[in-house]
Amino acid sequence: MSFIEANPVEIESILSASDTYIETLTVKQIEAQPWLTELVIKTQLLTAKNPEERRVKARCCIERAQLVSLGSAINQFLESTGSLSESTLDRIE
């Protein structure tokens, strides 16, 4: 996973990419409701008529506590499947 944009209220990360398809995850603070975070998964088909068009695949809003819980669940999954070394997990946390 690579990060392509970062600022204090929004981060976009590539979930999957090939020569013809890109899938991204955007994590964004909602300014009008700062206790909520918006998660958006978008797809981009590079062979489409308009290859710059991104389509929303999924969107949800969650509170910060659930965002932290989601991060912990992902780390637990990676640890239990041996997908990451301990030094990599330390950098994520």
C-alpha cells in the first residue's frame, strides 16, 4: 500500500493498482463534524472512455474510536497471518 496524498485532514492510499485499474482508499476528517471520519473507496478504470474518472465504490462515516479499532483489527490480522514483521508494525502504530 502506498500513500499518494497527505495533509492534516485527508490521506489517500492506493489499495490496488495495475496497468488498467486503480483502487484507492481516502480517509478524511469531516470538518462540520470533527468527531467523524469519512472512509471512501474509489475505483479508476484506466482503459475507460474517461480514464481520469474515479467512481465511488463504498463510503462510510465512523467515529474516531471505531477508526482506531479498525486500525487495531488490521494490525491484529497482519500479526496473526505473519504478514508483517514487528519492526514494520512498530512504524504503523
